Amino acid sequence: MNFSNKLVSWYQVNKRNLPWRNTTNAYYIWLSEIILQQTRVVQGTPYYLAFVKAYPKLEDLANAHEDEVLKMWQGLGYYSRARNLHFTAKDIAANYDGKFPNDYQKILKLKGVGLYTAAAITSFAFDLPYAVVDGNVIRVLSRMFGVDTPFDTTIGKKQFQELAQELLIKENSSVYNQAIMEFGAMQCKPKSPDCSVCPMQNCCEAYNNNMISELPVKSKKIKVKNRFLHFLMIEKEGEVYLGKRKSGIWQGLYEFPFLEFSDRINEKELISSEDWVNIFADKKVEIQSVSVEFIHVLSHQKLHAQFWKIKTNDINLKNYQLIAKEELENYPVSRLTEKYFETLELT
């Protein structure tokens, strides 16, 4: 039995019962794929079920308000996925008569859809012969066939895509694609895979050459930037200033005014800083509390954040609106701000 058929046989016995595997509805499959980008299945599944319940049809998602979609997405991170999801739903509703396109090239042109997602949708929804290549697939192929070309280079991307397409069982692409991804997720894990029970052991180049920990190869190391943020929860006459982010990773989410510094500073240094003075000047300010430091790790950034609870009646902030404290939980915010809300009594 060759590699591809052996993989499918393993899958039929070991596959997980995941809700998006029980449908060929392209809308649901697209929804699941966008949610599962940069997200583990165990975390993404409740969000998928919540979205399907709230927006059972693509038109329902297209007609939703962006704030509502972002609130549903809250906690998943990488919020551009949610914005792209909403934009694409409206695009399909307007330009494809509400029907998800069944053509690979058309799907690839949709906002937020890349090579992997386009292949996944066309394969799982329409059983068209396009091979998926994600992190799990790259790891399996690299180890099985001893591919040591860095997967994050132009040459590497092309090599893995061609190998994946060559191995694809074209008349059963949906099952094969699910099988290789599932094998990477459950058996050929990134760290300490249990090779002793692996059915591919005999044909695995990495196992037979003691290279499991060395494959796959990545050429670029991400440099993580530390950012030190001080969010100001400014209360005025029982209401709190909150603004909608216009750009950046949290575009479309709501946040408190904040001050940012390149290094960690103490409270005395913050209060005497130019940025603080620019906001409060000689206004009467009561600092009610300063939170512990919250750490929030992103792919390229490590955020160190503190939240300042401040009371003043002498200030007016442009680009921010006053919100009743008990209404704060109704607005979509970052996971970082949500963590702070969990320490407060907002009602």
C-alpha cells in the first residue's frame, strides 16, 4: 500500500468527529477554515458553532453589523480574519447572488482567502483535486520524504505544493486532504511525536535517519518586539471614555485611551511624562487604582499592559465617546482588555 492510501486508511480509523466534516456546504466550510487559521481546533469549535447558530446563512452574516461580528469573534485574536469574513460575506451576497463560488480561481480572489484556504474549500465542498498545504501537511511531507528545504522560502513553498499535489488522490481529494492534515495534528506532532505507534514508521525518512526534531526547516526567525502600554479607564460623571480603533491589529475594536513607551516605567515617571501632561494638564484627577501588569503575546509582539482607573470631570477627549460602565461588556474589545474587565465589577 502506498503512502497516500495508507494515510487514508489511518484516517478512517482515527479521525475526529468535527462538525464541519459533516457538511459539504461551502459557506460552513469557509467559515470553519477562517476560524481555524492560527487557532487550535479545541478553541475554534465553540466559535464555529456560535457563528453557525447566529448566522445560519451567508446572507445573515452579510447583513450583520461589523461590531456584532467582532463581538462574536472576541477572544480568537487576529481580528483581520473577522473583518475579512464580514467583507467577503457581503461581497458574495452582492456579486455572486449570495451563492458561494465553486471555482478555485474565484475563491482565491476572495478577501482573506489564500492558497491553502482556496484549496480546502474547493476540495471539501466540491471535491475538486486541489491539495491543501498547511503547517501540518508541511511537517508530514518534510519528515516522510526528508525534505530539508526551508518551507518559508519561495523555493520551499513551491516544492511542498508540488509534492502535495503529486501525492493527492484526485478522485477522493476531500478525504485525502483531511487525512494528511489530521495525521499531522494527531500523530506527526511538532514536538515529541510517538513514532513507536506510527504506521508510516518504515517509510519515514526523518525517523530512519534520526531527524524528527530537525524537520521541517524554517529559515526565518521572528523578532519579537516588547511594547509597554498604559490604558486609561477615565470615568466622567459615571461614564467611561471608549474609542473605536481605526487601524492596526485591533482595527474595529474598542479600547481606552492609552500611552505607549519603549521601556517599562514606574507610576511617578508616567504621571510626569509629556504624554500624560498632554491629556490631563492641570486638570483635577483622581487615580483610583492601577492594575497588575497583563502580558499578551502576539506573533511579532509582546505586550506589557497596565490599566489605570481614573476619575475626573474636567476633561473632554476627541475621538472617544462616553459609555455607561454597565454597557462596556457589549462592545467588542481585545482579549487584553477583556482580561482586565474580568477583574472588574462593571455592573
